[in-house]
Amino acid sequence: MADWLKNNKKRTKGERQTDGLATFSYLCILNSQDVKIIEVLRALERFAPLPLQESFDNAGLQTGLTETEVSGALLCLDVTEAVVAEAVATGCNLIVSHHPLIFHPLRHISGGNDVQRAVMMAIKNDIAVVSMHTNMDNARGGVNFKIADKMGLEKCVFFGERKCATAIDGTEVQGGNGVIGSLAKPMAADDFIKMLKSQFDVECVQANQLLRRKIERVAVCGGAGSFLLGDAIKAGADAFVTGEMHYHEYFGHEQEIQIAVIGHFQSEQYTNEIFREIIEKECPGVKTLLTKTCTNPILYL
Ligand SMILES: [Zn+2]
């Protein structure tokens, strides 16, 4: 066991520590002692009801007991062992992720792979893991709206398949699996690509032939969104921005639509900001921490 983990286990409630992360953990304990994990989960579900998720998905509670008080929430895209270690080190007993920790059913949990080890580590350290995945993709104000916001798109609406779900408080919530909006000022295609590289910290955008007309209407789908390319064209988009697409899907759309693929991680990296906004608004006093662990498994060499 690492030294910091041993030290963390020795900490008692309210004990002041000298390092920065521990001070954060101390403050978490002081400020969020009345809020239970279930209340944070409910707040997230009110924003992005679980029935909005796709049928293949496993959003919702992944591990842990929800009646426990929150000592702090670590917000991230993926739950890896390093992220669980970060939660332990910062005194957070709740991790809120976009991608589910448990996506494929587990037949046993014996540390045989990275997912099993992360599950074991979370349970051993009394950390609850909650994932808000395609329900957050499909929600109003969710992942795709956040991406659109980072691009400065205005008048954003859903395109593609519309969703409707009943939230836990009984209200009907509308959703959809893509978002389309307009740039405040039409842009040349090369400037648009440059803007994406800078806004999403992208090393290399994968694009089809540069569009010779200006780009104004932009369709967005974070992650693996190529299934929405046809809908984006039908919706009148000049550009389609997503996280990943297959080689053959780029063919045949020259001068029809500007395809811009910015990377799965890069497209969804700001999802933790949505979690923070929801928790700060709905559960004031609960301290939130955006993960410092980069979980993008892809290197650009
Ligand atoms: Zn994703």
C-alpha cells in the first residue's frame, strides 16, 4: 500500500493536515457533513433522468452505499485505479464519472483486470461511484450542450432521435441524442478547425476536405457520434463535430458537410463541469473537485 494511502486511512474527521489536498479534504468534511450521497445522486438524476439512457448503457450507481454523508465528490470522465486513488488522497467518498465504471456485467471481482481492480479499490475504501453516461449525453444542458457552449454555439436545439423520460420527481423530461446550433459569426473552415484545436486542446483534428463555403450551423455529438452524421446533414448542418468516426464514414461528404473529429476524450472532457454546476446548485456545501488525473488512454506521438 502506498504511503499516502496509509496516511489517509489514519486521518480522523476534522483532523487538520498540512498539504494542500488534505486541507481540501478537511474542508470537505466540515462543509458537506449533512448531505448524503443519495441526495447528490438524486440531484444528478433530476437533471439527467436514468430512463434517458440508451438501452445498452449502465448509468447510475456503480458501487457503494448511498445513505453515507458526502465527504467530497471527485468529478471525472473515467474511473480508473488512479482516479480512485485520487479520491482517497483528497478525502472524497464519492466519484461522479461520465463513463460507467461497470459497463459490461462482471461475473467475478478478483482483480483480474483494470475494471475489477478499480471496483475493489472503491469498495475497500468506502467510495461510492455514480456514473451519468448516455442519460447525460441526451439531457438538455448535458454533454452535447456543454460542447456546443465551448464552441460558442447559439440557439442550440436537439437533432436526431428525440427522447422522453419520466424523472424521479414525476416530471416529463425531453431529450435527444445530438445538438445543433449556430456560430455567432460564420467562419471559414480552416478557422473553424483552428478554433476546435484551441478550445478542446486537440493535437490533431481528423477532418474531410475543407468546406469552401462558410460554416454557420454546427451539429455536435460527443464521444462516438458517427451514427448521427446523416441526421446532421438532414438538419442542415455545415459542420459535424464528434469524438470518433470510422475511416469509411468520411467518404462521400466532400463539400456537403465539414466533418471534424476531435477525439473521444477531448470531446467529453468538460462533462465534469456539468456535474460541478449541478451539485453546487442542488447540494450547496458539498465540495467538488475536478479530477487532475488525465484518463485519456490514447497518446498522440
Ligand atoms: Zn464517451
